Amino acid sequence: MTIHDDENDKKNEKNKENAWAQSIAKLEDIDPPSDLTQRIMSRIKAKATEETPKAKEPLFSGGFKAFIPIAASVVLIIMALPFLFDGLDGFNNKAPSVSPEVQNQTTYSGGTVATQTPETSPYVAQDELDTFFKTWDEELSADEPDNEPLIAYIDSDEPFLYGESDDPLRSLVGF
Amino acid sequence: MTTPLKDKNKEIDWIINTLKGDHKAFQYLVEQYSRLVYNHIYRMSNSPDLADELTQEVFVKIYQKLNTFDQTKPFKPWLLRIASNTTLSAFRKQNKIVSLDALKESGQWKESDPSPDTSDLIEAQLSNEALLKMMNALDIRYRTVLLLRYKEELSYDEISETMNTPINTIRTWLKRGKDALQKEFTKQNKGS
């Protein structure tokens, strides 16, 4: 194939392509249905009505209202939790969370108001407790036979009635 | 015949007013472009009924998406993009789009053979209906790029954006589209 043939082929190819392009460009319009614009606008208006934002509902409405008391109760319980645990501290023999100033009791006596400050601390000192339990142990052991286990009283043949003065359990707890 | 609006400012005004809720402004846009959209879809589908139905769908989409239109760019390519994609989607739903690879594998697709210069013959013989019929035999993607390029005179960039396809692929499709037309033309002339 010569260069001349190549050029001719390219030219032919280009001509064909241009011919198709021109033919397509010359394609004639057909008339759309006369009521097309009207139908389009009807659909647009229907769509626009459909998509108009609805008025916003109040924040608390319908079924949500029922949840308000429940939610309020939950909030109250959560708020009360610290106080509840603070109260439970008493069971653990922990110091009350009341400040010493508040503990100073204000009393009314004979027309004058006097503030009494406790002379002693509300807390019992450890050494006092030790002394108390030591004395208690000594009193208990004085009533018991030496080296005799407590269970021996309970298992003894001597009849006794629960709560009577000779009830060993009564003497054990000290009242 | 409807031609694209020459007064760009007027077109932009209609778009802005439509966005403000003015239905009358949108009606001007519909009157201006419904013929263009209808004919583009008709040429792509070769069906007046489908063109009628899809033209309405296209304008509903335009109305809904008008706020996304970049007003610094021309309106016509954006409009044709929605029209083309709506038609392609309709074809996909009807399973009318077959992959080119599948066509090649099944032997239904062959590159056209070199043939003598037929340009004079084309111009002399092809009527509107005959050309549309031939184009209807092409793959929808080739048909679409041929129409967008030569009928609607969009640039390669605009077609690439419209079809969401790289420019080089668009060039290839255009070439193949014209080759396919040539092949179809040859086949019909041999048959007659």
C-alpha cells in the first residue's frame, strides 16, 4: 500500500464520518403532543403540593406525652441517688456528712437562745472502744466455765426457756 | 422549531424565580425546552409514547433538582444530561442495554469493514425515518453520544460529563457509532 493510498483511505474515512455527522445533525424534530406542557405542569404542581413541608408538630405531642412522667421520674431517681448512698453511709458506721457547725445544736432555754457546742467529739475514740470490749470480754468470760465452748450451754441437759434470765444467749448479749 | 434561549439572563431569571416558588417561571422553562427534551428522548428510544412519558419525568426531576444546578454553566447540557440518563435508566429497567463485551463474545458485534466512499449516497438516500431506524439498531450508548455530539452539538467535555464516562471512551464510542451506522447502511443496501 502506498502513502497515496493511505491518504486516500483516511480522506474517505473522514468523509464518511462527516457524512454521518451531517446526516444526524439534519435530523428533523417531530412535534410533541400539544398538551405536553400542560401535563408537565400538572405533575409539577401535584409534586409541589406533595412536597410542601408540613407544619411542624409541637415538641411534646401524641404518644410522646406519655413518656414525660416516666422521664421525669427517671431524672428524679438519678438526682436522688447521691443522697440515697449518703444515707446508706450511716449503716457503714461512717461519719455523717453534716458539717460540725450544723451539729452545734441551737436550743431555746428560758428566753435566751444558747448555742451548745458538744464538749466531746461525736466519734468514739478507738482506745475507749478497746477498753469497752475488753471489759465486756472479761465479764463474759467470768460467767463462763474455763475453756468451755459456748455451744455446751446450748447443748446442756439443763432445761431453760428462751428469754429467761438463765438463758445463756441472753447473758451472752448482755441483757 | 425551538432553539435554545439566546437571552441567558432571562433563562437564569426563570431558574431563580422557580427556586423562589414561582410556577409561572418554571412553565416558561418547560415551554422553552420541552420540544428539545421530547425529541432527544424520541431519537434515543424511537418511541413517541416513551418520549411523552419520560419528558414529563425529566421535567419533574429538573424541578426537584434545580437547586443543584450550577448557574455559572449553560443550562442545556445539564438538561440533556438528565434527559439522557432518564432514558438510559428506562432502557436498563427494560434490560435493553447489553454489554458490548457480551455482544462481541456472542459474535453479534463486528467492527465495520473498510468500504468505498458512500458519503454522497448517504446524503442522497437517507430520510429522517430511515436514519432513525438505522440508529435504533445501534447500542443505546453509541446512539446517545452520536445525538449529543452531532445533533445537540455538545462538546466532548460536556458529553463526558453527561455520560459520566472518560473523554477517550466518548471518542471511541463516537467512532464505533459511526462505523456501526456505516455497517448497517451497507447491510441494508445489500439487502435492497
